[in-house]
Amino acid sequence: MNHPTTGQSWMSFVLPIVVIAVVMTLRMRRMATARPLKLERLWIGPALYAVIAGLVFWTTPPTTPVVWLACALALVAGAALGWQRGRMMHISVDQETGTLRQKASFAAMAFLLVLLAVRTAAREAAQAGGLPVDIKALTDVLIALALGLLTAQRVEMYQRAKRLLAGARAG
């Protein structure tokens, strides 16, 4: 007979994996097709996330200077990871229409899956008492990491797409 907390613990581990697997399967199917890339819309996602992150840090700021430092380092690390992820995205110019197209790469998707796995493992370890970090501090650090990742990815994509578009128009 299972103890109630064992079943809940098992479900809290398996349910996110199932949800991520379903989402990633659907995402992988969409990756096969190139989609329009609208340069004028690349700022929207990072801006919305920056507002959300700002509100989180405003309403419940990190409690210690160490957590603030960890958030700053996570923002920088997220920016480096986001830049790399942005470089992995396939961007092309449709020669017939002169419009930009984007197609997610398998490497970019795998990169995201690794980040999700690390995040999940860290959260589980923190909840089990295996990490000397409280959940709020971990959440703050992950919010900063995600902000850096999303923003830098879009900046890199924007810069590269502008170069490709200028090159296509010149040639």
C-alpha cells in the first residue's frame, strides 16, 4: 500500500514530464515548417516578461544581497545562454517575397529541454532539502535567468535577421 505522500511525490515528478513531453512533441512537429519572422514583434515577448519579472521583484524582492547577486549572475548567464540559443535558430530570407522566415532548430529545442531538466532537478532537490536554498530564492534566480535568456535570444535574432535582410536587398 502506497503512502499518500509517496503518490503525490510521484505525481508531482511525472506530471510535469508528461506535460513537457506533450508540448515538446507538438513543438517538434511545428519546427519542421518555416514561419514568418516579424522583426517589429520580436520585442513584445521580452518586454512582457520584463514587466512580469519587474512586478515580481517589486512586490517580493529578494531578501538578501546574496540572492540579489545570484539574480544578477543568473541574468548574465541567461543572456549568454539566450544569445547562444538565438544563434541556433534558422533565419532565412524568402527570395521570392523578400520576407524573413524562421525555423526552430533541433539544437535550440534540445538546449531548452536541458535547461528545463536542470530547473526541474534543482527545484526537486530544493524541495527535498538537498539544496541549501529556499524555493523563493531559487524562483527569483530562475526568473532572472529566463529574462536574460529570452531578451538576448530575441536581440541576437533581430540583429542577424536585419543583416540577412540587408544582404538580400543589396544582392
